[in-house]
Amino acid sequence: MTQALQSKGRILIVDDSDDIREAIKTLLGDRYEIFEAENGVEALAFVDKNQVDVIIVDTAGRLQIDE
């Protein structure tokens, strides 16, 4: 099997709720490599240094993107 088929996709979950992040991680964690950010500032810092395939963002509230 090639390396591309063996590697898991990388997902960043951005949500201020620990419970929501944990629920998504529980649902997807077996199939994907999961990363978490509590707000937009953390998310931007993470993606500045890391590559992800998908970002799941909670847009129900105000997303903090600056300090």
C-alpha cells in the first residue's frame, strides 16, 4: 500500500465548546488525525505552521480572529 493511502486526513476543529470539539473528535478520530483550536486566533496560528485537509468551524457565535 502506498504512503498516500496509509496516511490519515488531517482535520482542524475550531469551536469554543470543549464538549463539541470532543464529540467531533470522538466521531472522526478513528479515521482522521484531529487537531483542535478554541478560537480563530489559535486556528490561524496552527494553520500558519501546519497543513490540514479540512477545517470545521463553529460560526454560530463570534469567531475571534485577532487578539
